[in-house]
Amino acid sequence: MPKMKTHRGLAKRIKVTGSGRLKRRNANLSHILEKKSPKRKRRLARMSDVDKTNEKSVRRKLGI
């Protein structure tokens, strides 16, 4: 049986922490930034966790 290939597009977007948690960037920070408050932009700039409901499929695609 051949090995599963890593989904390269997803691998470039998701980081795995030392404890094994999956981190991702937030959407809505690439354009139309004038109307967004500084607080909102700071919050969006931080990395957030991959949701529990998606974690299983993300791990399978990453080959973890």
C-alpha cells in the first residue's frame, strides 16, 4: 500500500506546536483594514487553534 501524501497547501497554513496542538492564521486581515478597529486587527493577527470539529481531518491531511 503506498504512503499517504501530505496535503502541501494545508501544510503551509497549519503549524504544529510542541505539545501537538494545531495553530492557524485568522481570516479577514488581508485587505479592507481601514474600517476595522485596531483591537480587532490585533486579535486577528494572532494565531488561533484549529477547531475540534476539523482537527481529525486536518491531522489526516497532514499525515500526523
